[in-house]
Amino acid sequence: MCELLGMSANVPTDICFSFAGLMQRGGGTGPHKDGWGIAFYEGKGVRCFHDPNPSVDSRIANLVKEHPIKSHVVVSHIRQANVGKVTLENTHPFQRELWGYTWTFAHNGQLDKALFNKQLSYYQPVGTTDSEFAFCWMLGEIRKQFPKRPDNLSELSAFIQTLAEELRELGVFNMLLSESTALFAFCGSKLSWITRCAPFGEASLTDCDMTVDFMKETTPDDIVTVIATVPLTENENWNIINPGQLVTFVKGLPT
Amino acid sequence: MCELLGMSANVPTDICFSFAGLMQRGGGTGPHKDGWGIAFYEGKGVRCFHDPNPSVDSRIANLVKEHPIKSHVVVSHIRQANVGKVTLENTHPFQRELWGYTWTFAHNGQLDKALFNKQLSYYQPVGTTDSEFAFCWMLGEIRKQFPKRPDNLSELSAFIQTLAEELRELGVFNMLLSESTALFAFCGSKLSWITRCAPFGEASLTDCDMTVDFMKETTPDDIVTVIATVPLTENENWNIINPGQLVTFVKGLPT
């Protein structure tokens, strides 16, 4: 199993605080020692850091933790390998281009081998994980259904939900997916989110001794949603997504 | 104009020394202040660092310079913008997947606007550079010509050469392209390479006061080729690629 971390915000925001908590689970407070990755969207651009080494002692993870990269959508993952060896090509998040947008995908869970019987169309996996295969299949189906980017986001969300439900029939499937403007969060079994906006308060990480006063870090107009497999803070009320439900976030808010 | 840096090696090798020289040109000894990027292949996997800020004072560039990431193929680029704003999505190298391989592309030069009349097929640009458009067109043509990965590398090299020649008719087109095993280096106007193998000697960077004794850094079986727009060292004999010529490197050697 793995851990997911996502962010959607209405202004470029750094995720250093939440990332610091997540990284502790990569070989520290959690068993997810088989690599980690994080994608930061800045406009349509995206920068991605991947490391097949445990996050807790990764120098690159330290850079991400200390270097505030401002972003409006983040997709991150730390891995405990089940299907696929511990290699760079098997390290989430995975990326492909569709409609001139870079799509980013991370998965928590495990899917039955029957997954690999699904017919792929435009996209082929580079590595050997069930996750990347599922992503290639999903994106190919989206491309067939919508040869051009649809104007209507809810139509796209509804289609992604049907694909995610189909994958969920094959096992555990929690997912974060984005194309730069929207963050699609599907809960197969376990996924939580919290929206922070004014008046901001303090938050304390569950996984390490770290507290942040968001009032000092934000402006009154900021809206920031953080999505995680398990709530990252101990003194806030997180929303639990129901299994089988997809929530689409845009500019920090569920749509 | 921009600067290219590539590496092909028969064993995982770090490029810290050459990268240190290149980074000086990003706002230091050169005018290439509009971002930089580097892709490291490790097996079929690839990790990529992108930064739209000048490399000479980039914290991420410092990490890459000091943190020896061992790789057998590297594609790197520092940018002086001509076509396309200075944004993350316009920062080389660009990547797309074909045949279950991640292709990486970086371009030095500038192409006529007529480029944008070319018909794209499978791949669409995310940003607005001539370079990414050219890459999308090339990869789409490769995909049409070879729906499956050809067994014969020279057949693929020859086809890439014809595409590169067609682009060269539109302006300045120096290119590095890789799918993880081969590094395709096309010289439109300016591109040099050097192969280092036993007996290894010392090399001194042109762009900063730094000398390395490769004898201490290598084993006798290592074969490492470095490709750059302009030779990076002052005391070695670099090979100049003829304009219009494509050289394909595999495991550190030209094929």
C-alpha cells in the first residue's frame, strides 16, 4: 500500500508543511520505503521529482521539503511496493500528455491481474506496475471518449468516475489525477480532504513534531485544499470521502 | 540560442563535472538565463529536473551539481528564450511516451513560423515553443512510420535523420533525443562530442576553475561520451559533428 497527497489551491501555494508530514511515512513513521514522487503544476507546466529511495532520508525530498515551490495543483505519492520492482520507472506519479495537457496520476491500492487483460489504445506503460497500466488504460478511454478537451468539466468528471468504478471492481483503487486545472480524487477505500481558508488557524502534524500557523503563511483570499490517504494533522476536522465517490477540486474547492 | 548537453555511457555515470560547466553558462559565463532542465535515464525510468530560473543561481541546479545521480543517458538544456515565454511548460527537455518508452528531447536553435503549419498527429504541445512543436511532430511521424518499436536501430536512426533534415530547412536545428537506450544527436549548425575511456586523463572546464582526474572517478571498462553545443573542456580534443549529420550513441559509443 502507499500514501497519496494532493493539493488544489486558488493561488500558488507551497506544500512544504504537508509534504514534511508525508515524508516521515516514507521509512520513518510508515513503511512506505520504496520510493516517492511529487508533481507541481505551475500554469500548464509541471515539474516532477521522482526518487526510488526512501523519502525519509532522500536528499531530493529534503530539497522539496525546504524549498517552497509554489503551485496550484500538487500530486504526490510514497510507495510501498506490491506489484512491480522498486525502480525509477515504477515510481509514481506517472505522466502522459492528452489535448496538450500533461496529465499526472498516482494510485494507492492494488488491482487484480485481470487488469492486464484490458485493451490499451494510445498509451503504453513504461514500467511494470498495475498503477501505470491502469493510468494508461484510463487516459486512452478518456481520449477515445473526448477526442477534444470538453468544455464541460462535470461531463469529464462523470466519465472519469465510471472508469474509476470499473477499476475499483478489480481491487483497491484510490487515485489522484490532474491535467493542471482540476484535481480528480477518487476514493476506493480511504481518502480524506480538508479545505483551509480564512480565518486560518494553527495545524499540527500527526507524523512529526511540527506546527504551522497558516495565518502567517497566507492571505485572507487564499483557499487551499489538501487531500491525503489519512489525515495529516491531529487538530483539524478532515472530510472523509465515501468509497466509490469522486470529488473534483478546482482552485481549492470541490466542484 | 541555447546550450545542449548530453551523455551516453556503458555504465551508470554521474555528469556532475560537465553539468557544473554548463550551469555556469546559465547567467554566469553565458546569456542562457531563461531556465534549464536535465533528464537522467536509469534503465527505462527517467527523472527530470526543470527550472524556469537561471541555472547559475538555482538551488535545484546546485543539488544536481553536487548530488551524483548515476545514469547511462542524460539530456540537458539551458535556455535563452526566443520563441515562447519563460515558463515551466516552455522549459526543455520535453517528454512523451512512445512504445512504452519515455522519449526526451532538447533543441538548440530557432525554426521558422512555417513549422506550425505541419500537421500534428498523436502528440500536442503543452507550451508555445517551436522546439516542443517540432518534437511533437517528429514523434508523431516516428509513431506513424513504426507503429511498433523496430528491432533495427539503424533503420530508426535513418528515419530520425530525414525528419531532422526536414526541420533544419526551417532554421537552426541542433537536437538531442533519447528513448533510454540510444542517444540521437543531430547537428544543424553546432554540436561536439568526446568519448572518454581508458587510459583516462585529467580534464579542465572552460567555464569555471575546475579540473577532474577521470582516472580516479572511473574503472578501466568505463566508456562515456559527452555531447555539447560547444566543447566544455579546454585540454581535450572534441569531435565536431558536421552540419546535417546525425550521430547515434549507444552505451557510450557512436554506432
